[in-house]
Amino acid sequence: MSPAKTADKRSKSKTESFYDRIADVHNVALRVNGYRASVAKYIRSLDLGLTPESLVLDAGSGTGIITLGLEDSGIPHRGTVALDLSHRSLDIARSEFRRDKKTDEKRIEVVQGNVLELPFADETFDLVITCGVLEYVSLESGLAEMARVLRPGAKLVFIPVKPSLVGSMLEFLYKFKIHPLEDVRRISQQYFRIVGNHRFPFNEPIAWSKTIFLLEKI
Ligand SMILES: C[S@@+](CC[C@H](N)C(=O)[O-])C[C@H]1O[C@@H](n2cnc3c(N)ncnc32)[C@H](O)[C@@H]1O
């Protein structure tokens, strides 16, 4: 096994138990910081080419805030798969989907899995969204795997942590590694066309730590 693979395997189990421990507190923090509304507004502003038949993957869904933002956006899609390593995070996600009045939980499938070995056939999805997840793995392996499960021409909404003061604090607290934006651009272009590099408005807390790349699978 290559050194990169070995490192990902080791950090995988550490990451899983870390998020199993902090999932409840993390979920409360997310509910008060407005991420869901920011994501819904951003997604609504895009033409993602989705139809009522489209299938979406929230890769590294955690407690489900991005899936819920997607539901709020009202963009047409058949359903979403919310995938994460952390069992406890997914339990919370399930109960959030169940009790959210605007969400039809029957359209959401919750799957425990690894973004480096997605349990789906090639070209399964019409959209992948991933927020704050690839910081835990090799960027190259993560983007390659997301490209594999997307149909050609479909979009990846990639929301990485950006180098910033708040990003560095989160990096310390949440034990991940921010990828330099030059690497994000260079590696993305091996699998995707960069069709946008957007910013959340600065009055929205998500803007203090995250940027957005809108990518289209080549
Ligand atoms: C900072 S949280 C972000 C969660 C969610 N995307 C959000 O924006 O609220 C990072 C999440 O990535 C998950 N994660 C980290 N490495 C992963 C991997 N290799 N496969 C699947 N999930 C992973 C963690 O379990 C955690 O839920």
C-alpha cells in the first residue's frame, strides 16, 4: 500500500471516532451559525441542470446540514444520498430529516461509507456536494472518486475550508488539514472544468472559513 493510502486509512478511523464523539455539539453549532440558509441561497442561485429525476450525493454529510440546505433550495431532484463515516453523525442526520417539516425524509437515503471508496457505480449521480470533508483525505483521491460517481457534464459543488484565521482555528479544533487553493485549482482540473469560484457574502458566517468551487466533470 502506498504511504498516502496508509495515512488515509489511519486517519479514517481516528476521524470516525472523533466525529462520533463531537457530533451532538457540532450539530448544535451548525444550527445556530446559519450555514443551512447560506447553502440554500447559494444553490438556488445556480443553474445546476437538475431535473425531477436527478440524484444527488452529499459526500461527507455529517449531521445533514447541506442536505437540508439543498431541500430548502427547492431545486428539482429525485432524492439525495447522505454519506458519512461517522455513525453518530448519521443518526443525528436521520432524526433531523425526520423532524424537519420542509423535508421529505423518504427522498433521503443515509449511508455510512468513505468518500475514498464510495459504494456506488460509476456515473450514478447528477450532482455531488461536499463541504468541509476533503480536508481529511488526499485531495487527489477524493476528487477522483467523486468524479467517478458523477455522470459526464454533471456538477460538483465543492466547498473547501479556505486559508484564513477562522479556517486555521477550525483546522486546530477539528483536526484536519486545509488544502492550499493552488492545489485545489490544479488537482480539480485533472477531472473537472472549473466553472466558478464563488464566495459566500461576508455577513454570512460560512464565508469566514469556506469558499466554493463549482466544477463540471470532464
Ligand atoms: C466538518 S464536518 C462537515 C460535515 C458536513 N458536510 C457539513 O458541512 O456540516 C466533516 C465530516 O466529514 C466526515 N468525513 C471525514 N472523512 C471522511 C471520509 N473519508 N469519508 C466520509 N466522511 C468523512 C466526518 O465524519 C464529518 O462528518
